[in-house]
Amino acid sequence: MDTKPSIQQIENFFPDDIASNVAQFATDYAAYRYGETDNREAPPTGLVADLFHWDRKDEMSSAPNHVKLIYNYFIKYVHEHYVGFWNDYQIYRLYINVFAPREMPYFHTDSVGDSDQWTFIYYPTLDFDYHINQGGCTEFALDHKIIGVPPLENSICRFSSYIKHRATPFRDYHRFSIAIKCVNKSELQEESFTDQYAGDGHSMIGSHHTEGRGSV
């Protein structure tokens, strides 16, 4: 595991037609639920649409076609931008976050201990002209500084999952983002991983209250 923290943003992640399809799915078709927390001490924020979870992977065969498409889009284009990434890593959770204007989430991490994990955050295309005063950055707490990654449409941010971070809301619009959480394949069958990440009750198309990590 590379212990040096890494944050990287790639613009124009999908071709325009796929970017449009992903954004439309997030805004018009995804089934959202309330009740996810950034950490066990914080109250729930935002809404979540669960698309895939490793401990429910068998459900993918019966998932709606548009859910399969979203999953496969990320598999294909992560590979194109990070060749060989899937040789070592596996998605263990894929979901969409949405926050109301000025709704403020909490700082959290996506992994604990020395687990070898990466998180990707995808920012869908927007139906308004983005201005920095709208906010919406993902903030990272690193080396006694706050680093902000702007929600540039059709961009993706990859970062070391142990970095403390949080979403921030738009001033006037709902903010959508898609989280792709990945772990080294060697850890998938370890009991410690199962206890921490796969046994939290998330279902692929879930609609029930649950706790988890976390908003992006």
C-alpha cells in the first residue's frame, strides 16, 4: 500500500453522450433513500441511491439495465484513465449522493486502519452554469489545510480513502455526485473487511435506513 496521500481530478471523464446518460439517471431515475451518516456520531445528511454493494453482488444479474450500464461505464472508463487499476482493485460500493441547497455534511474517512482503498467521486453534468460562488466542492483536511476540489461537470476525483473529507452543498441547487469505493482484491475475503464494509446492510437498490461512510 502506498501511504503517501493522493488527490487527483480528471476532466472530461466520459464522452458527452455517456455523461448525459449518467446525469439523467441520477436526476430522473435513481431511487433515493434517507438515513446515511458520515460517521456514527453525526446525524444523517442527504439522500442516497445504492447501486452496487459487494456483499450483494449476486443481485447485479437481476438489477435494472440502467444500473448495470452505470456500473459498466465506470469499469470501462476508470480502466481507460488508470490502466491496470482493476488488476488489483475491486468496487465494493457504488452509490449516488444528493444534497439540498446549503445542507452541510460532515468530515469523515472512507477507510480505517491500513486498508488499501481508493475512492472515486464523479461530478455529473449540470443543468445550470456553474460559478465558484455556488460552492459544491469536496473538501479534504490534509496537513492542517483544507483543500477544495471543485465539482466540475463530467469530472472525476480519485483520492486515498483514508483522507478525511466531506461534501459541501451548492448555494441554490441540489448537488449530485457518484461515489465509487474500491479496495485491494486481496482484502475482500478478510473478516476485518467484511465486518467494516460489507456487513452494513446496504442493498443494491435499497430503500431502508442504514449507517455508513459517507457523503462525497
